[in-house]
Amino acid sequence: MSSRLCVVLVCLLGFASTAWADETAGPKTYVIGLDLSKSNPLVKDDGYAARAGARAAKDIVALPLRSRVMLRTFGAYDASANGLKVDQVISSHARPDAVAQGMASLIANVPKLVRDGKLKAQGTTNIVPFLDTMSQVVDCGASEVHVVLLTDGFEDSEYAKLSRHGGKLPPPDAPAYKGCEELLILGLGQGGGSPAATARLRKQWSAYAAGAGFRHFTGLYDW
């Protein structure tokens, strides 16, 4: 996706406002997890990736001053395979509309980055381990924390193997996200081809989110 097209997309969807969010609001932490597993359409579908990036940008553009935006990739349980890490703090030098545009552009370009070999599509889907890792770097008592996962939700790790036909997530060992505001999954059930499978995944992840301590869970197949 060209930078010009990304700017057009951001403007059309109303992200490129220069107005600040409510400056009296406390800073938030907004974590974006990009699932690079081969089953996730994010790694191969340009149109889908652009829509996913635009959806994330709608939230980022409303973030207050001093909010932190963190983007990470996951898939295989291999730190060397997930080296893409972006951290930005909303400030007078990094305004929310600019940060939103940059994140939207990066997410929209994931399929191209995979095709060009700059990112690698991965063979497993370690969502639970990713959440375990990120729970160590966010503080739900210090700011309002939102975790957004761009994933089909089909966990495929040593913890669980969720498929269209079955599988079950283990309960969290502890409420590592106690007091965190929301776990949002964008693309839940994508590629499964079954509304029943999507509903089952939503039930599994809703229970997991509650056990982990999130106040809210939202799982969207589409939006």
C-alpha cells in the first residue's frame, strides 16, 4: 500500500483530525499484537490488512496525551522470528493522528513485507504465550490498558490447539491482566469458514479474558 493511498484511507475514515483527544483524560496503554501465523489473512490479504490497520487507527487517534502505543508481532514462540517492535508515546511531537497514520500504514503493509521476505509467515500461533509475555510489560494499575490482537484466534501452541472442529483453552494461571480495560480480537474465526466455529472461539476467548482479569472482551469476525 502506497503512503499516498494510506493517507487517503486515513482521511476518508476520519483519522487525520488535528484536534487533541480530551487532555484531561489520563494516559492509556494501547498494545497491538500482529499474528504472523500462516492461517491469519493478515499475512496475505492486502485489503484485509488495510481494513485491520484502519480499525486500529480509529482507536489510536482518540488517545490522550502521554498515551503509549506498542506494536508487536507473534506466531512462533521464537523471539528471533518476532523482532518487529514499535513503541510510541503520544506527545506534541508525535500527535495521535500521525501515530495512527503510521500504525495503519505499517499494518496495511504486512502482506507486502511478508512477500518481500522482510517478515516471515510462521507455522504456529502462540497467542497465550504472547499475552503472558506482554502482561510483564504493561501495568494495569498505572494506566488504562487495551490489548488488541489482529488474529484469527486459532491458538496452535503447546497450551492448546483450537481448530474449526474443537479444542479448548486452558484457564489462565493467574489474573495477570487484573484491572486492564479490554482484550479486543479483530478477525476472530477468519479462515475457519464456520459461524459456529467463530462462536465457539468467542466463548473460549471471552472466558480466558475474564480469567486473565480484563474488564471487557470483544471478539470480532468482521467490523
